Amino acid sequence: AGHAVWRLLPREFRRNAMTSVAAQLAGKPNQPWPHASNGVVVAGDIAGDNGLAETARLFHDVIHAAGLSRGQVPLGLPGVVEMGTATVPPDAALLAVVNAPILPVGLLRMPRHVLKQRRVIGVWAWELPVVPRQWEFGAQFVHEIWAPSSFTAEALETIAPGRVRLVPYPLAAFTLPATGNRDSFGLHNDAVIVLTAFNLNSGTARKNPLGAIAAFKAAFGSDERFQFIMKISGAEAYAADLRSLAAAIGSAPNIKIINENLTEPRLRGLIAACDIVLSLHRSEGFGLIPATAMLLGKPVVATGWSGNLTFMTPETSALVSYRLVPPVDERGVYEVAGARWAEPDIEDAAAQLRRLGHDAALRQILGLAGQTHARAVLGAAPVLAALKVNRIA
């Protein structure tokens, strides 16, 4: 009965209450923080299948390559992240790749003394210019916040002024091995293939796959010389969203859903097997898929707004025009008072797809320009510079 009453309360109230209680109970880091640290422990959903999990592994790899790693610690929600028995060396900094609302809840599962005399840095990504109240609770657990884009950094400055640093995800720090084998994915060898990829857990309204379907259909109709691949994951929890996708696809013979979790190398292989990558998002904190595609030399058609502009320019990608509107999100995550996000122009997106779809030389030129630019801005240098400023050695 109590659970039923709790579910009747507004979603925002429930989210704030959970994070607020956890923030009261979890241990807090020292203020001021220690002046220097001996290496870094990376904490997060180390083994997970989502963007933050991939980010945690990426930061650990860069830190390890620099000779500064003191290990990894699982950290996250109960039932989602198995904590295990890993320990945190007492003199190491803690890099928590866990978003603000989850951080206090995750820290409840660690001994209170873990944060004492320790430099704590949060790696956070948020997708709107306005930050929800529950993020403010997490700000008291970190001395500094690393944001992957100037878009996210500006938003987080409103809750942690003077403590936010722009540190783009270092995807270009290592060569991304990728072999594009179309046969292994059941793709047509002679078709121009457009790919969109997303996790339904990240928010279907925000990722906007229905807009992507509409743009592809407007560009190519049922012409089977062009094939649209929708790589999705997380569908087991969102059956209604999957039905909406199927309804939007209808009987189109040239649209295919790949509904499975892929390893990072295999996902890169899928991207490498395609000709164009499409992201008609309404907002991104960064944009791992478009960034990966650019590094693999693939031309990207994407909404020209939010965090992806950290590594995208009009000269290095096909940016889609948009208008700003209040967010509409059935899950309620992004319906934040005063916020706006982009509604991409479907006709413009279709025109960009047609332009690239019918011009292989242009695809090659734009892909190379994007690859060169992404390599320049998404390397390890910002991470290493941020570690140095934080006196981590």
C-alpha cells in the first residue's frame, strides 16, 4: 500500500526526495580538498552497456596510459551496478563518472570515510540548458566537475559556479579499430546505408528516432538503393517505444531495426559498414555515436544544437536546422521548468540526406573533414591538462 501511495506522488517530488535523503546520509568530502593526490581511481558503471559506462572505461584507459591509474571501483544504483569488494587507496583522487542525482545514492554503498581527505571529481553530462534541482544535491560531493561540452558546462555552472571544467571525452586518444563487414549484419552490399544508433534508456523523446524515420522516408521513400539501419538497445524495458518505432516504419522495405547489445568493437564495425550516420536528437550532452562516426571517417547528419557542437562545425558535418521548443517527454525526465530543446527540421534533414546519399565523393570529402577535426579536438590533452591542474601525479 505504501508503495502504491508513493507512486501517486509527482515524479519530480519522488526524484528529489530520493536524492535528498541519500545526500543527507552519504559521507561528504573534505572542504577544502587535499592539495595533491597520488594517482586516480575511476568510479562508475565500469561493466555497463551505456554511454556513461563507456565514458568511465575511456577515462580509465587514458589515465592508465598516462601511468596515473590506481584502479577502478564500481559505483552506481543498487540493482544496476554490482559494487564488489574493490577498495580505494587513501591518497588517490576519485574520478566519479556518475551523474549528480545518482552519485549520493551510490556513495551510500561505500564506507563514509572513503571521501575523507580525498580529491573528488565528477564527470557529468546533462542535456538541457536548465539543470533539475536533484542535480544540486550531487554538487556537494565533488570538488570539481568535468563537462564533455561547453553546452553542458554552461548549464552546470549554474549549480556549481567556478567548479566546472570543459573536458571533452577523449575518444581520439586511441586508434579505434573497426572492420565494416556488411554481411555480418545482414546489410545490402550495393546500398547506400544510413545508420542511427541509440539506447532507449537514454530517452526516446530526446533521441528522436521517429524524426529520423520521417527524415529518411522524406529523403528516399521506399527506394531500396538506400537502406536505413536503426541500431537500438534497452528495448526490453520500453515495449511501447518499440511499438511506436514499428508503427512509424510500417511496411517500408528499406528500414531495418537491429535490436541487440553490441560490444564496443562490434558497434564500431557497424558504424564502419555504413555510409552516413544520422542523429536527429533534440538535445545531447555530448554525442558519443556521432563523435565515433566522425573519427571513423563517416559523414554525420545531425541536429545543429547542443553538446555535439563541441566537435561538429558546418564545415565538418551536415548540421540540420531547428527551432527551440519546450521539452515534451512522456517519462518526465526532461520536462524541466524554463527549459528548451531543439525540434529539428525534417525537410532540411531529408535534403542533407539526399545530398550525401547521391554523392559518394561528397561523402568522402565530408567524412575526411570530420575525421580530421574530431581527432584534433577529442584527444587526451584536455584530460591530462585537467589532471595536472588538479595536482594529480
